[in-house]
Amino acid sequence: MTFGEVIHYVTQPTGWPEPVHGIASLLSPFHCPDSPSNDSEYISSALSSTFSAPLIFNDAPSVASYTAKDFQVLIQSTAAGLNALAELPHYSGERSTVPLWSQLLHALANTLSPDVMILENAPFIMPRAQNVASQPLNLIDGHATLLAAHAIFSTPRSRSDTSRTSLRNEEDEDEDEDESMHSADSDSSDGSVESLDLPLQAHMLSGRGRRVSAVVPVFLVADSYNIVPLLCSTLYQRRVWGIHQPVVGLCCSSTGTIATAIFGWLNPDQSEGGCMPAAHLAFAADVGLDASMGVFDFTDTRSAINLAQFILGLRTHFEDIKGSMSIEAVDSLTPLRWRSDLPDFETQSEGQLDERVASWTHQVHVQTSSSEASSSSSPRTPPPFSDTALVSYETMSSPLLATIVEDKQVHGANIRVPQEARATNVKGRASSSKKSSRRTSPSPQSLSEARTSTSSRLPSPYPNSQFAALSDTGLNDSMSISNWLFERNAFTVGRITVRSEELAKNTGINKMVKIYDEMTGFTWSDNIKTILSNAKVDSFVSGIRTDLCNMDGSLNCQSSANDLPSLGDIEFISSKLSVLLHAVKGACQCDDVANLQGANEADQRHEWDALLLNFFQPVPSQRDVLLERQLNLARNLAAHDTSFASRAIKVTQEYQDFCTEQVRCIIPFAGKTSGIWKQAVAAQDQATQFSNDITYRLWNIDFAGVIADHSSKEPVTGTCDAILVISCSGVATAMFQRLSGIEEKDKFLKSFMLVQGPKPDKLDTNTGETSHLIETPVGHRCKTTSGKSLQVPSSSRVSESRKNDQIHLHNPFLHHPDRNQVTQTQEAILGKDIPCDEPSRQDLLLPVLLTEYKKRDESAISTSMNQIKTYLVSAVTFLSEVGITDQPVFGLVVNGTLGAVTMAWMANKQIYVMERNVRYYDIRDPLQALQFVSILPRLARHGLNLRGLLEKQLAIMDAKELQSKPWSKLLQRQEDERLAAAQRTQSEEAVAQDRRSDSAERI
């Protein structure tokens, strides 16, 4: 598909086309006659230099006078981090670089205006094709990695309004997006806000319902697939607003480090005959790395300095666009119908319009009827006045990276459809369609034929995200997270020590509470303040450092001096303090935007990822943070355990006794109105209900049959947003090499390893295509990734009391242990550095911390908690199969800017997930962000200790012994499929025998 863009290749700095010559002059590199020997001198010299060409912008003074020197530390740390990342193994998949370089771009773009709005991973409306007849009818939203924009609100907004809303709790989370936006923007007591009376063509961001604001991007960042439609949509939106300034964009690879500047403009005269005005795009030809041509490398400090100065130079450009925005101009100009999600009524004849409306009506009927015949053979047009594309952002977007899956062409157009999203949409229709065809088949089936065709076929497994969104109905016969845990010998517990020595010994609870406290404890002291005060930070965030050092630390900290992180850890953190402070500032700004515009699924992820990537460093020059990786989930232990039914009541009774003991141990130090008390009592009530559920099932329901049904539908794998691992090569690699044959080795690794490579559609591949651009200067590398499946909450009903229990049981943010009680004395955890071997493709990766991100939405907390429980139980099960027990694995559950640290372990073949009375952190608060990152070095040392234990086990273990440990659900699923196939074969043979017998009788 073409958007009618005209590409201008520029081969020399003076060759930029006239419409963008002025703004392109900002690319002029700084000439340093003395050739400074280091980057600091280069920055100082650059700051004293002037632009080589005069600018043609207005002479309005800049709001701020920031220079590259104000971001010197962040520039250097970004380059160092990306260079370090490039040295690490890929583990079957490219590593995302977005969290590192986007933090720098976010910080720089924040200087463009006091009221600049920064949006990350923002979905935008694609422009319609130059030729309307060639418009793909299932066009999906595009995604911008970052947008720096100006917004007009229905009522004037200020920074104070935004800051006030950022600390306000969201009300009525179940309301739709436009209503939540209305709440966030309301200043009046009755909550009423006037809508902006603007045509949809004045908006380019995805959304629906009434609009209280309009967002016009000024500085755009996207990957090679999205950058051209993003630039075109922005140009067309500006035409609607009467804005004639050129568009400035950066094309940045999701897994690379090269950024290419692109400038765009429209023809001065609007095209006639229904065709869109031609969008002109200018960028450097294949000239290599050259700042004067707009080609930058984040890993090269000097190149990054030039990029920083270029972005900082856009302040006047931003003010020009801001001053040009006028609602009156929108009303006075001839409408330009550029959006791909709206039919162009003006340019279609009556017959064409009737045909497209009739076709859309048919399409709606087909989708409603769950038919899989909603094919690409007939036109599919979104409903008139719809404000979103047919395929929603949530269906096609990645939770981390704003890119689109490369897949087959649609109607011959170069539009890539997300494979997993398409499979998810078709899957439900296909299964329903097949059932319908069987019901209406005119040829009757015998009982044996029906049994052959249906009874021995396994149902499709749930995607893990959909499974986690199901309502938790306890241990009754329905699918639920409680049943998933129970059938894997796992239960949830609180961070509460017990007085019973027997319980403490059997469960390991007291030992694990101590380990958790040693890992997360923090004492705010004058020594820490002194170290941080002397640390070198960017002047742009120096005010946040001042606020941090002025905090008294009485909230969310412990008083014991033993909780103090080691001086080595504090020195390490202080060396990267600027990165921490930029993450805090970025989190605050993302939260402000979420209050005004509504949160999207990827909000704050880059800030969390940046903290993990920068502060989890087990050994010098190495970090092992993998993003968006598939995990093998644990098999259902009860499915093939004939003794499980006889033990079930005893197991639930023991869990009930444990929960009762925890409640009893709370009474001396917590009142009955405290959060910890409410959580513990809710857990006790749930344990009692578990016992009742199991008793009922044993007496009234086919116990084994219910478990078999659960097992057949359970998810096989899950996608972990971020996982902190320690690699174990050496002994592990030597062991795997003893496996005979590549096919056997790959098959074993796929089913045995916990951490898998990314899905095939998430790999960074060189396709030979250039997306929407011609040649490779812009599309240096093209990242492909699929979207997560939609989370469909279950319609199951639970009692009101059980709902209240779920609120306390599945929300770790309800109660913080350090805010209303004194915690026990803790000791600093000690770790022994273990030499790091060179990792290989066959490294055995040990899980240390697993992460699940969700946008700020209280209704999503239970889903993310359920997902993290499946990850933790699977990780602990995996460790036990390689001989490591009684050692914890940690989890991080993120809800917007809040992150709670959970933990799981195995003791006496029972798994415990600690998720209540745990510590959580709000990274908008610099002290809490500091507390969080202080955990990461301790986690790294814990991971190295795990590796030491593993190497001892592998030294006495054989590869064949590992092959005999079928712990994963993938292997169980394969076994069940083979069994089902054998049953089908037997049934078919029985049917054939029946037919032969019938024939013989008739003869």
C-alpha cells in the first residue's frame, strides 16, 4: 500500500529540499577546532559552537536554555549501556534496545515546552491510501514509539492541574476510556467537562467517544514500519489545523542503535478528484553514520551529543506549531478526509457508497454470527463515524515494543497483520463454526463416528493471559488459578512468620520471610544521603536529587542499621543515579499523560525496563535481563497421579491449618482493622472454602475427570515481560553436547528449558523489505513482534463475600508492611562472586526475578498476579528438576508506576507463593525508586549463588537423567496428544470393524 509519499534522497548536507532547509540546518554538527580528546571536552566545545546556517523560525525566545551538557551523564550511560548490551548473547532472539535509548529521547523531548505532552507506544490512525480503491479493508492502527506533542483541552490546563491529577486515585475503573478521561480532566465539582467540537479528521490518535482534548505531534519517533504512515498522518492532521510547518521524525530500530532523521511536508495545493495531497519525505541516502545528514548512533557518544543538540534545537519549532494551532482554523478550512478508518462519503458515488455500506453490514453480521467466512474476498469497511480501526490496538500491539508483525500481504498491499492476533480472532470463530457445521449436517453420524470425531480430540489450550483473566472461583470444578495451583501442589501465603516450629520446618516460611526481608530491607541514613549528594547527575534532574536527599525516610523504610544496603551497592547506584532520576521523572510524566489521555498497555514499561537493565548487574560488564520471552509452564501433576484424590482433603486441611496459624501470629502486633489482618483473614476464609470445595467434588463429581478437563485446557507457555536470569554455561553446555543428534537436542531444549527464545514473530529479522521506505537508510533493521491475546474475563459469578476476599487476596498494593508496623531486624545478604563463563546458545538460564507489567488499572491487578503465579510456580518447578530446592525465586508485579515484589519456593515438594504483606514501590517517588533498585544487586548475588548450587548438581547429573524429568506442560501436552491420536486410531478401527460387520450381515 502506498500513501502517495514522494521520497527525496539527500546525499550532502546542503542538499536538503527548500521546504525543510531551515529546520534541517539544525543537523549541522559542531565543529571543534581543537579536536577534544574526550567526550566531556567535546560537549563543552560543542556548547560554544554555533549553527552553520541561520534558522528561519520565529525569533521567540526559548522557554528553557538546556544544552547537551545538561544531559551529559544520561548520554554517556546510554551509550555505555547499549554497548554492553551488544556484547551479550541473544539467546535465540534480538535484545530490545528501546528502553535504553527511549529514556534519553524522552528526557530531551521534555525540554521542548513547559506543557509538552510525551506519549510512549502511542497508537495512531493510519492515513488512507492515495488511491481509495486500493485501501486495505482490514487496516490496523500504527504505533509510534514516542511522540512529543502539544495538546489543546476543552478547558485550559496547566502543569499544576496535571500534577494534581497524577496523585489522584482513579475512580470508576470500570468506566470506558472516554469516561475515565472525563474524570481525569474534570476540575468542577460535578465532573462535567465540555467536549471539543472538532471533526474526527482533526485527531490522529486512536480513541473513541467524545473528545475533551486534541493532540498534535511535533516530534515523532517510530520504527521503519510505522515511520512513514506516522509522518503522513501527522502531515494530514496539520493540514486540517492549517499548520504548514514541516514534520520532524526519527526512525529508530527496536533492536538497533541507529536513528535517522526524516523531514516531511505537503504540497501547498490540495489535490483534486478525491486524491490525497502528496506527502514529501526527505532523509539521507545511504551515506553511513553522519550527524550532518541526520544519521546518528546512540552508542557513539559524540554522535549522541549531536542528536541531543538537534532535538534541543527544536524548541522554537515547537512554539511555532503551538502558536499556529487554532480551532477556528479547523472550522474555516476545507475538510481533508485523510483517516483510513472513515469512509470518504464525498469522493464516492451513490452506488459505490451503497455497496460499501451493504458490504460493511454483511461483515458485521458475519462477525456476530461467529463465522470464519469473514474473508478478504469482499470489501470490509469500518462502520461510519467509528473512531478506531477494525483490529484494535490491544489486539495487535506488543506490551513493550511498538512494532507490527511481518506477515503475508493483505489484498496485495504491504500491510502486515499480527499473526497471533489474527489467530486469536479466527480461533474463536473457527471452533464455533465447526460445531455449527456438525449440528446442521444432513448426514447423520453413528455414535461411534461421533466419538471418533470429537471425544478423542484435545481442546485448544487457553492463552496464558486469557486464562489469568478468568474469575477465581476456588477449587470447584471450573477452570481457575486456584485449581491450577492446587493441581501443582502450590498455595499462596503471606509474609508472616509462625510460632509453630513444626509448621516453620515443614513449610520453610520463617526462613523465607527472613530471606525476603534481607533482600528488600532498606534503611535511609545520612551516609546514603552523603554518597548520593556527591554523585554526578545531569542538571536536568538535579532538583529531583535535591528532593530525594531532603526526604526523612520515615515512610516505607526500616529503622534497623542492619537493613542498610552495602556501601558497595550504594556506590554502584550512585554511579548511575542520573539514570534513576530520569526514570522517576519519566514515570511522573507518563502518569500525568495517563490521567489526561487514558493509559495504554505499555505505559511506564520503558521506565521499569531501564531500571532493570541498568541496575541488575551480576558481574562487571554483564547484565542478563531478557524482555518478552516465552516460558515453559509447569505440567499438571494431578492429571496422572492416581493417589491425588486420596490426598486432596489432607492437603487442603493442612493449608487451612497454616492460614489459621498465620492469623493467630498476627494478633500480637496488628489490629483487626489493619491491611495485613484483613488479608490473612481472607486467606483463612479461602482455605476453609477450599476444603469444602474438595469435599464436595470428591462426593459428587468425577474428581479425576474434572482434573483431566482442566489439564487439557491449561496454557502451555506464557510470555514474561521481563526476566532476570543468570546463565550457566560450562558444565551445562558440555552436558547438552553429549545428547545425540541436533534434532534430539533441540527437542529436549524446547521442552525442558524454562526460558525460551522469543516467538518466531518476535525475532528481529532482515526481510529484504524496507517497509514503507525505499532502500535501507531508514530501515536499518526492522523489528517484528506480535501482540498479546485479548484478556477475556470470565462471566462466572462469585458470591459477594468471595469477591471481597479476592480484593484482599489478589492485590499486593492494599497493604505495605513498613507503613503501619515495625519490621524485624534483618541482616545484609552476602554473595560470593562466581566467575562468568562465556554464554552460548545452549546455556541453562536460571530465573531470579520474573516480571509482569500492566497499565495503571485496578481491575488488571488480579490478572497480572495470576500470570506471575504461573511464572513463579513454573520457575520453582524447573529449579527443583535440576536439584535446587529451598531456594526462592522472586516476582515483580507492576501496575502502572507501582511494583510489588513477590516470592516463591519449594519445601517438601510443596510450593508456596508469598504474595500478601509484601513490599511495593512507586517509582514516581525517588526514595521508593531508590529502594527498588537497591534490591537488584542483591538479587544478582542471589542468582550467582543459585548458579553455584546448579553447577554442583550438574557435575553429578547426566543429560539422560535430565531427559527423564518431564516437568513442562509442553511435554505433557505432547503426551496427551499422542494418547488422543492413539484413541482416535482405535476408535476408527472400531468403526471400520462395525461397518465390515454390518456389510457381512447384509450379505
